[in-house]
Amino acid sequence: MSNLIEFFRMVLSYLMVFAVIFVVSGVGGFIGVKVWKPKTKSEQVKE
């Protein structure tokens, strides 16, 4: 029984690490798109 509990703890810790990586990359991508789009629009206005 203790081996099963340790297995679930390991699986959940790995899932938590992957969830953090996914969230950070998603937020980074969202911020990148938000910062990148206005620059292209402002460059078009200058031309």
C-alpha cells in the first residue's frame, strides 16, 4: 500500500511540474502575441 501511495505522489508531482510549464508557456505566448500585434499595427500607421 505504501508503494502505491508513493507512486501516486510521484505521478502527481510530475503532473504538477508539467502543469506549471504549460501555464508559464501559455502565459508567455499570450503576452508575446499581445505585445507583438500592436507593433505591426503601429509600423503600418507610420508608413
